[in-house]
Amino acid sequence: MTGDAGTRRALVLQHLESEGPGTIGDHLAAAGVSLTVVELDEGEPIPPELDEFDLMVVMGGPMDVWQEAQHPWLAEEKAAIRHWVRDLGRPFVGVCLGHQLLADALGGEVGPMTKPEFGLMEIELTEAAPADPAFGRLPLRFRGLQWHGAQVRTPPPEGVVLASNEHCAIQALRVGRWAWGVQFHLEVSEDTVSRWSLVPEYRATMESLGHGDAGWLGAEVRHHLPTMRRHTDTLLASMLTAIQYERVGRNGALR
């Protein structure tokens, strides 16, 4: 992969066609970041030259981090995340499954929840968040879309917990200097809920909690979407700044 040395490049690892980068991709594209999307569940390979990218974004999916027998590519993905964060030290953002993969790949513990978390939930920043270069710009309490039955139980070494709620103690974390994971969904758009309610695994979660359809949740998300998008933009703007700082350290000057 070649191109202008000044072009910022993001590698997006995707696990389900309907769970793409969404508004994360919109924000990055508007900021002039070139996206390379790899659909792992369709057999697309992770590029061998990770060094050519500036940011890694890992999305959600219906599989779990421990299901390597069913999804062998998970092992390769964890190795790529580990190399990216530990060896290359590049900016990273993981969402839902991507958040859990970050923790698992770097020595944390991920496991099933007693009860899935589903809906638009309140999230609260921890005492460590105000000092964080990304989460320090968010309000102390905010809403986020949740749709998951697994959680990060223990953060990896060097992991700092940045957000929590009563259902899931680790809603967000940072590992090292600029690798962030968020359990809630940053990428939400107007049709996210309607699309996900058609995914068999996600529909099963919804029905296990007594919901026959997700129309009510779609309406609630649309109502709160402007505020949620502002929070996504705030976090991503900070992460793009991290790319620039990382480039300074890598090259001695901004490209």
C-alpha cells in the first residue's frame, strides 16, 4: 500500500457486514483519514504491513473473544492488536467486541455477563477519566447504546478504567498511552438498531430480555443521536490528535 506521506491511514477490522464503522468512518473521512476496511468474517486477510497505517479501529460483532475454534481468524486478529499496541505503540480504538479484544489480547480477562446489557444506558466517568486526553473532554455522565452479553472483567496490565455503570464495571479503558476501548457504541446512526435487530444473535439477546422488537429503542436512539454524535466527535478528535503526536515521536516532525 503506497500513497502520500502526509495521508493519515486507518485500518478498520470488521466482524459483520452490518456492523461497519458508521459515524466513526464518517468522522475520519471528513478529517481526511483514508480508511481500509477488512471484513474478517468473510475471510479477508489483515494486511501484513501494519506499519503503513496510523490508526487501528476494531468494530463489534456477534462472536466472543474466546470462540477461536469457531472463528480461527480471531487468533490472528488478537496477534495484530497486540503487535499494534505493544510493539508499534500506535493509536487504537476498539468498540464493543473490539474493546474486549483489546483487553484479551493484552492480558486482561473477558467473560460472559450474568445478564446481557441492552438499551440506551447511563455511563459515568471514573476518577481517572479527567486526566485522559480523550475522555477528559466528555461530561461526567452520558448515554451510550449497549447490546452485549460479554464484558471485560479485568483490565490488562497498564489498563486504566475510564468509564463504568451499574451493569458493566469497565465501560471504557485506555491501555498504555493511546489505545482506547469502549463497550458502548460510538458508531451509532439512525438505522443502527433496525439493522442489528435482524442479526440472529442480537435478536436472541433482545428476546431473552423480553423484547419482541426494538422499535422503541430505535426511537430512543434517534432522539438522543445529536448528543451521542457530539460525544463521538469529541473522542475521535482527541484520538486524531494522538495520531499527530505519535507521528511526531516516530518521525521528529509532523508530516
